[in-house]
Amino acid sequence: MKKNTIGENGIYDAKALGIGKMLLLGCQHTFAMFGATVLVPILTGLDISTTLLMAGLGTLLFHLLSKGKVPAFLGSSFAFLGGYAAVAPLIDKAPNIEMLPYASLGVACAGLVYLILAGFFKLFDVKKVMRFFPPVVTGPIIIAIGLILAPSAITNCQSNWILALIAFFTIVICNIWGRGMVKILPILIGIAVSYVVAVFMREIDWSAFENVKIIGFPIKKEGMVFGNIKDSSMAISAIIAIVPIAFASMMEHIGDISAISSTVGKNYLADPGLHRTLMGDGLATTLSALFGGPANTTYGENTGVLALTKVYDPKVIRLAACFAILLSFSPVVSTAISTIPTAIIGGVSLILYGMISAIGARNLVENKVDLSKSRNVIIAATILVSALGFNSIGGISIPVGEATITLTGLAIAAILGILLNAILPGNDYVFTGDSAEDAKTGVDFKI
């Protein structure tokens, strides 16, 4: 591959770049997911090292079950935060060691629920199933994913706008005017440049390195489900409280796979199929929870990286997963990454989250969704307003016994969009590109 063509066209085989460059690309994806992935254990009391290990292993399991075709990274899911808060709330900001295994059991069972929907997609013809997920539904859902994440980017930027803007403009300059590897490593370069500035501005908390071990085992016995479940009634209550959240997270999964498909230009809904991606996501969640990690989910940040760099090779994602696993065994390295100021993460997120919404808009344009039709406008408007509106008030809380289940704004929007599309007259959408050959080549790709 000629140097001046790198980053100009989609790269589907990163081997042409060389092993060294592939390693850098994998590292970039690891940095992209790190901030959000470690935030979940911080909010729930779960272990950070275990979280990183399970993100890596979960991603590799997902790739195995999806035939290694989908360039998706699985990080910590925010959808289950309400479940953890209901079953194992923090005690004076400290982990609830006694109840966390019960919450993990509920999450593990929720992951198995994915297999039910996976079986549904496997049994029925893709064309029939995809009539429920036309571009007028998936496009606004993808837009909503980016817009929902946007406030967190601004919040992070507010801690130091100088660092945020340095990271932002470094990424923009590298991606627009950069050549060769500079063009496809903008995020890594943006983080490095802004981090050096942060050192001179004394924005790095070096105290985080005190008493940090160089090497450590990432799985802690206290967080595991095995051997820690003593009360069967408490276990049943936890399962009842958390399992229904799976239906919300599955809707988000469909939106994420749609976004990745649109970005790459390959129909992953047909090949390897939603049944395989759902199975991979669900079993990765179950595996993680059993060993004391959070639920896993396909990550919007990494989809943003795909859109920005145009490097679509799943092998790069698997390298990122291996990096996450290595980091889990090195507390000092993970601590070093955790010292990256939140403002820098915010500056990076400004680009990545915007990319996600842009992908959704492109989805609508490329599929020529007719927004002069009332039904299409109603569906799109309902999805966008519901996603942003309900997200701003924390979703809808549904009491279940002593616990409370929370449906996120995105889940509510997806459900309403799917129902309206099925009920309103005039659904003339015909799904194409459903053959295995079309899916491999990207021919007639419409989602």
C-alpha cells in the first residue's frame, strides 16, 4: 500500500500496513475505550483490573462467535448501572462486597437472555426480521446514541478546556492534513500531545502511583459469583431485578451493529448475522459477570474510531482486546492510563461521539429515507425526542418487588420506533443484500 493512500480509502486488511503499525492501531482502540470502561467499575464498586480482563476476553469471545468478521470492541455497559445500584449499592462510596456477587449473578442471567433473541433471529428469515429495523428506525437510533453521549464529553471538557481543545484540534489536524500513519492514528497522537501539555501544566495526579504493584492477578475472589452466593431468595430477587434490563441493552446492541455496518459498508446483520453478534455479546456478558466483571456491550467510542480512521480490519480490534488483557495484569500501566486527565478524554470524545451521530445521518441519506412522508417523520421524531428526553430524566423506573428496573432513554426510543414502524401504514421497506455473498462484498448494502 502506498504511503500517500493510507487513510484515504477504507482499509480492510491492516496486514498491508505492517505489524508495527497494526499494534499502534490496536493501542489506539484500547485508549478509546479505556475511559468509559473503567468508569463503570468506579461507579459500581467492581474491580478495574477484572473489568479490563473481561473486556478483552469478552471481545475475543465475541469475535470467535461472530466468525471474526465484525470490527467491534466490547467494553463495560452503562445500561446495568441501575441494577447494580438496586442490588448492591455502594456503602460510603466503598464496594458492597456482600451484595456484589448477587448483582453479578443477575447480570450473568441477563446475558443468557440474549440467546433467546439470537434464536429468534436465527429461526426467521433475515428479510422478515429486518422489516422491523429499516433505516428510518436504525438511522435515528444511531444519531441518538451519539447525542446521548455528547453531554458527558462536554462535562469532561469543562474540567480544563485548554487540554480538551488541544486534544480536539490535534486530532482534527492529523486526520485532515496528516499523511500516512499520522492520518489513521489521530486519537493516539492527540492523547500523547495533550498529555505532554498536561504534564507541564501540572494536571497529572502522580499520587495515583503510590503503592501500585507492577504485576497483579486481575480476578478477585470476593467479586466472583462462584462460592459467594449463600442466600437463594436473595439470588432470585437479584435475578428478577436485573434480567429485564437485558431487553433494553439488546436494543442498544442492534443500534450499535447497525452503526458499525453503516460505517464499514458491510452487512453484518446478515453475515455473520444478528443471531451471532447477540450470542457473542450475551455470552461475553455472562462470562464477565461470573468472574466479577460488569456487563459487556459493543462500544460506540470504537465505532467512532472506525469512522475517523477508516481502518476496518477486525484483527486490529482483537489486538486492542489483547492489550486490554495485558493491562489487566499490570496495575501500574492501567494506573498510568487512568491518570489521563478527564479533559483530554472529553476532547477526544467530542470527535468520536459526533462521528456516531454523523453515521446515523449518513444512514438516512444513503438509503434515501423520504422524510416528506408523515410516517417517517413521526417515527424519526419519536425516536429522537424519546431518546434524549427520557435520558435527561434518567429513563423510566419500573418497580419489581423491592427493586427498581430502569429503562434507558435509548431503550425506550428503540422500542417505540420499532412499534411505530410495525403499526403505521406505508412500510414499504425491502431489505436487500441478505445473501452471504452480498454481505461479504458489501454489494447492495442497505440497512
